[in-house]
Amino acid sequence: MVVSVYTGARLAEVIRLDWDRDIDLDGRRMTFRRTKNGKMRTAHIPDALLGELVKVPDSDRHGPLFAWSHKSHVRRPLMSACKRAGLEYLTPHQLGRHTYATWLRIYAKRDLKGLQVDGGWDSIASVARYAHVVPGETAIAVDMLPSVQTGAQAGVKPRKDRRIRKKLA
């Protein structure tokens, strides 16, 4: 889940990772060669993820990053663990990819276009669901608008023609 949270990778992409071909710890890059949309994507390895990856002994840094061969090998144990802990089950996609996108919006202040590029989404419509996660964004933008005075405060008399006033409103 840590790989998905910090790279935005889908579970199927994560279980395909290979140490020799896809992981560059020195360059802090992780390459996802087979993605859902067919476009190869490279992700930065942040400190939190790097710290976990360097814990793997050098002798074990060959071949597949994970032993799982199918998404169900992750989902079922996660579901069982949530049930035993009395926690609501969230899919690996929700825990990983959605957390990644939400965190990028909230903490990194990424706009939707930047988020689209970072996560490898095909369309802006795919990331539109994350527009609401920064509730203060509109408030901050509106507070930056210039001051507008009403006609009475500016010493301007209102127009007599009601049709024009309706259009101005």
C-alpha cells in the first residue's frame, strides 16, 4: 500500500514491479511499464517510500518487488485484516491511488492539470472528483478579488431603467 500511496500506482501496476528493471533507488525513480492506459509512467520515490525500500537487503533486490501474482492475493488478506480489526474495508485502490491524489491536492497544492500528469490519468474528467478536496481553495481565490463598491457607497445614483439594472445584477 505504501508504494501505491506515494506513487499513485494501481494495484495491478504495483505487483508487476521488478527490482532490476523498474526500481532505481539512487535516481529515486520507479517505472510503471504496463499501466491501465498503456502509457509508461515514471514516479519519484519520496523519502517515506525510499525508507521502506532500502530496508530490503541488497541480496533480495532482484526479480519481482512483491511475491504476489494477482490483485486478489492482496485484497483478501486486507479484507480479513480489516474485519478482525473492526475497521471499514477500503479497497487497495481507495487506500492507494485515491489517497495519493487527495494528498497531492491538499498538501502539495496540485491543481487538477498537475494531478492528471502526476497520476497518469488520461483525462481531466478523471481527476475532477478531487476538485472538492480543497474546500478553502475557492474562498482563498475569492478573497483575492478586488473590492467592488455598490452604487450607493460610490456616490453613483442607480439607473431608472429596470431592464438595465437586471442585466447588471
